[in-house]
Amino acid sequence: LLSIHLLHEASKGPASFWHPYLRQLPRQFTTLMSWPVAAVEALQLPYAQEAAAAAQQKARSEWAAARPALKELGLPKKYLSWHAWCWAASCVLSRTMYHPEDPSCGCLTPLADLHNYQPPPAPHEVVLRHSAEQLLQQQQQQQQ
């Protein structure tokens, strides 16, 4: 249900009350549900392959169950796609907070999500021009 709501709000664009928060969410995830078949097959342990396949099957099943509701909401095709579902479900999986008294009740909490933030690259990205090993060598040479 939360993934459906997230896609509904994302489809509204700037008209959504949640637009500033939605713009801050990652655009891509590396959750198992979105792995290509070749990546799953490249896993070396059979139970890892089984876990990835199970995650994908569960996500596809949830997507199939959600599609009628997504269509009923009149969402544009872009928000009905498997890719869009993976994005919404991954947002929910990685960002949902649960109430300790009711672990079945989850919600997205934009304020708490600030702690799950990594600033974008440049212009404030720190770039090290020398490796730590090079800096140690320079210090040792200066001390001699």
C-alpha cells in the first residue's frame, strides 16, 4: 500500500505536497528485486541465488497485485512500469520506520530520513589528491 501511495504522489510532480521529499529520494537502488538475471546467476552460492530469486518473485507478485489499483488511480504509464515499482518498493524497504508497539505499521518519515542522507557530489565533494600511503611517505621524507 505504501508503494502505491508513493507512486501516486510521485506521479503528481510539483503539485504533490510531498514533492520536496520525493525529489530527495534516490533514483536508483541495488536491491535484489531489481538485479538482472545474469547478476543473480553470477552469485556463487545456491542459497544466495535462491534468496535473490525469491525477492524478485515476491516483488513481481506484489507488483501484479498492485497494478489494478495503480491503473484505477489513473497513473501515467511511466508509473505503472516494473522499473517504477522497483523504485517505490525499494524506497519503502530502505526507508520505512516502524512503531515499536505495532511492528506491522510502517511509514515513511521525511525528517528521520535526513539521517539516511548522503550529499550529492560536487561542488562540495572532497577530493584527495594523494593516497594515504603517499602522504606518509612525504612525511617520512620531510622528517629525515
